[in-house]
Amino acid sequence: MRKVDDRGVTPVVGTVLLVALVVVIAATVGAVALGFSDDLRELTAPMTYGENLIENPDFADGNASWRFADGKITEGEGVDGSNAVQLSSTEVDEDGDIDNDYVEQNLDAVLLPDAEYRLCAQSRLNMSGDGQAWIGVQHADGGPENHLAIWEVTWTDYRNQCEYFKADRELEDITVWVYTEGEVSVFADDFVLQRTQFLTDAR
């Protein structure tokens, strides 16, 4: 009577165990790689450093460091009930046109060549007819070709909007501003202009 040769089963079991082990290892490596990829995305997020280049950014000191056309500091209308600057283009001039309004700050800082920066500000519309409101930063005497970052305020609840830009050379005469045109009213608060650096670009 022939006996079953148990030795013939061993290679099959070994193969199954080997395949299972490979699957487990592959799954583990995949999970680790995915987690590392997520961490890498976090590491490449911009990291701000250095001080805010804007003086009196939240208008806690009233209109200090800012230059106004017709805008004003309004108590209790800022983020968390703080001060805010309010611009309202509603007055009609002698030609029947609505005057524009602005507030601006000329910075003492010089932007470094090949450095990246971000401009942030809290803002919201208070009233909007057929007018528009913008926030931006520029160098020299302004004009579209000298705008470094700019956005239009179109929302009615406070939003912290940020725009990133890169200085292609050393830039002086930097001005941060809020500007309105036409029938519109806007609040702005908590301005920040900071240099940023991506960790992957760190030296």
C-alpha cells in the first residue's frame, strides 16, 4: 500500500506563505509611502518667517502709519470686534461722478531679489452698488505693471485672503493699499506682508 509523501506538501505551503509575506510587506510599504507623501506635501507648504513689514496692521493705534483719502477708522467693525478701516465711495462730485477712495501705507522695507512674499488681509463688503473694492501691494508709482499682488473684495463676511508673489529684483517704494471705485463700502483689517520660504527651497 502506497503512503502519501508528506514532503510533497511542503513546497506548496512554503510558496503560499511566501506570497502572503510579500503581500503584507507591499501593503506596509505602500501605507508608509503614502504617509510620507502626505508629510512631504505638508513640508512643501509655505513657511512664513520674519516680522510683519506693515506697521499698525490692525489699526489698534488708529490711523498711525496709514494715509487716507476719505477713509476712516471704525471701532467695533474689525475682526472679533476690533478696529477696522472703512472705505466708502458714495459721495458725488461736481461732475456727477462718485469719488474714489483709498487708504495706503508706504513701507520702509526693501523686498529682496528672488525672495517670495505673501500679502494677507481680512476684508468684507459692507455695501455694494455698482462699485468695486481692491486690496493690493505695489512698488514704485503703481500701475498694473507694478502691482505685485492684488485681489477684488466680493464677499460680505470677513475672509482672510492671501496672495503670494516673488520679487524679481530688489524692490523699493513698496505701498500696501485698499482702493474703491464707484458706489461701494468695504471694511479691511489685520494686514500682513511677510517673506515666505518653502522648505524644499531652504539652503
